[in-house]
Amino acid sequence: MLRVTVGSAEERDEEDEGEEELRDGGVPFYVNRGGLPMDEETWERMWRHVARMHPGGEALAKDIRGVMDLPKIPVPSVPTFQPTATIPLRLEAIQKYIRELQYNHTGTQFFEIKKSRPLTALMDIAKEMTREALPIKCLEAVILAIHLTNNMPGVERFPLSFKSQFSGNHFYHIVLGIHSGGRFGALGISRREDLMFKPLEFRTLLDLVQEFEGAYRGYWHTLRKIKIGQYVSHDPHSVEQIEWKHSILDVDKLSKEELRKELERHTRDMRLKIGKPAPPSPTKDRRNSMGSPLKGPGSPIRRISRVERRPSGEKKVLEQKPTDINGYQIRV
């Protein structure tokens, strides 16, 4: 508590980040860190959590676990497209697939998503999601949506996360922002119908953000903070990390005009990244030997600088920087 009270804005932001991964609307949830199939300890812990949190309590868990002939759940098919399919139709099909997986209400996230992992490792997890076809939460849906849109070069993707407040509790949510053909939209999953998919029809990033803000108001939530990342590479074998929060905007402290300027600035920053060279992908043999991206003794940890995480309201200082194609550190 002392650290949160006296820490800097960046430290408090790191506290939010950790809480985002372990709490869902003020209610703690677990993460399956042992992979699939679940180990016995994680399996039993999930059911104990269901018994504590669900209104039906232990009776519900016993009813489900005691039935030997549960109906077979249909496995959704990963969408495939004809070459003539338009971008909006493809996005709708991808959202339909994500929706068919259903939202995970168990209180245990089935797939562990470490945001610091390289893109290639996260895409391996996305492939596992399609094989297992289990219910997912919002962060898993973002990783899956990136995987499903990788072969759509005319579609730019960026993480868009929200922090809202209701009845003293903070709620965290994330979707995958979409930009194509001069229009913005979003893919994702939520318990609320209007807090996930947004069709590709919003002219500016401000229009998209205001659409989500209006949805939050409909549930009596106050939107406190928005974090917007950079465009994500389309190379599924890229070793770069996703930049989750290039801009951090304190919505309740910004006027409408200030918010508009910040979002226009971020849109320009995203467009500038398109022209920058990406770090080379590893060779096939090296990709096969990478496995889990565990930190080796000589592997430096990439830390996002305070300049890159520029909070809302701070003036951008233009500096002449040399082009550095090795800006992303490889974690193997």
C-alpha cells in the first residue's frame, strides 16, 4: 500500500498492469500456468473457486462433476476465406469465431499470456487456443485475433485497453483495435455485447474510443484510463514484443479537445511505425529451437522507457534519432 501511495506515475502504472492480470472486476481469478491438460492441483483449485464464487456454490460443482454423460460441445471451425471476401466480412467471421468459443466464467484463465513474450511465442499460444477450443477471456481473445488477422496485410492491429470504475472497484478490459481503409473498428470478447466487436466504420480513433466510453456509461462505469499500443507486426515469427501501451491517457483528467489531440497524435505515431524496418525473424532451425522464451544469462530484458510510455498531457519532444533495427531485444 505504501508503494502505491508514494510511488511515481510509472510505478503506479506497473501496479495496475499486475492487477489487470490477476483480477476481474475486483474479483481475483487464477491463471493456469501448467499448460494443458491441467494438472490435478490446478483442476481442483478451479472447482473450489467456482464453489466459492458462483451463487449455486458447491451444489453446482457437484451437479456438473457428478454427471457422466454431459452433452458434447460443438467445436467451432477456424474461419477460412475466399480471395474475394472483403475485409469487413472477414472481420465479422473472425469475431463470430471468437464469440463461439464463449467467455470464460470459471475464474481460471486457461492460457497463460505473458505480455513480455515475443510475438512468435504468443502466436504459438493462439494456435493452441484453436486446437483446444476452450472459453477465453479478453486478453486471450486479443492474442487470438492477432493470429487470425496476420494474413490480412491491409489490416493494421493495435491493443486498446480500458480501466473503468464502478462502486469502488476498478475493472480492466482489452480489445484489439483495427485500422483499415481509413476506418477504425475492434475485435475481442466481453461479458457485455457492446464492449467487444466494433465494425469497421469509425472515421477516427476518437470516434472509436467515444463509442466504448458511451458503452461504459450505459453500465454506470466511469472510464478512468485508456492505454493504446502500437501496430502489431504481421510476421507470426517475429521476435519483437507487442508494444501494449505507447500512449497512456487519463481520460477523466483530459478535456474533450485534449483527448482529441492525444488520439490524433497517437494515430500519427502508429502511421510512422509502418515505414520503420522490423527486426529480422529467426531462421527456421532457430525458431524450432526457441521453445519457451525463458531468459538466458546473457539476454537483456527490454524495458520500455518513460518517453515511449508518454502519459497523457505530456508534450512530445522531437529528437533526431538514428534508425536502429535492433531496438527489440531477443528473449530466448
